[in-house]
Amino acid sequence: MIKLQIQLFGYLGVNLGSYIELEFSQDPTIREVIHKLIQKDPPLKTLLLKNNDLSHGTILLINGHIIDRSRSGLETILRSEDRVTVDRLGFLQVVGGG
């Protein structure tokens, strides 16, 4: 059993929390991680994916590095020691201050 720790920033973690642990029977691809997140919280689909690719506002980091936005990037295989971070840029998040 492979366990991955996923860190969700901002409103992506409203229903799941800031950290979630996902289990897989084998080393998953990034696409499989995204789909498992969506299974746990279906409204995430509209935030994370568009036409089965990462939506433009989604930022996904593996071990601190932004993944390739192409389909091949989503097929990257992850290991249990990998750190996965998911964030989403939005207008209100970018424009801040007081």
C-alpha cells in the first residue's frame, strides 16, 4: 500500500482539510491523485480539471517543483516519499492588501 501526503492550500482544502493522506495499491500517477481528490470532494473537479487536463489556475507541485502542464506531466509516477502540493490561483487570492 502506497500512502501519499497531499497539501491543499486555500479553498481547495475547505472540505478535506489542509493535509490529506491518500492510499494507492501501487505508485500512482499525478492524474490518479487528482481523480482520487475529486472522488473525495466532487466540487474540486471544476477547480482542478478542464478537458481532462489541469485547469489554468491550478498549481501542482511535486517536491517543490511545478509539474509540466501537458498530458505527459499528468502521467508522472509518484512515490510515497514525494511531497504533493495543490493550490489554485484566483482573482481574490492574487489581489489582496488593505
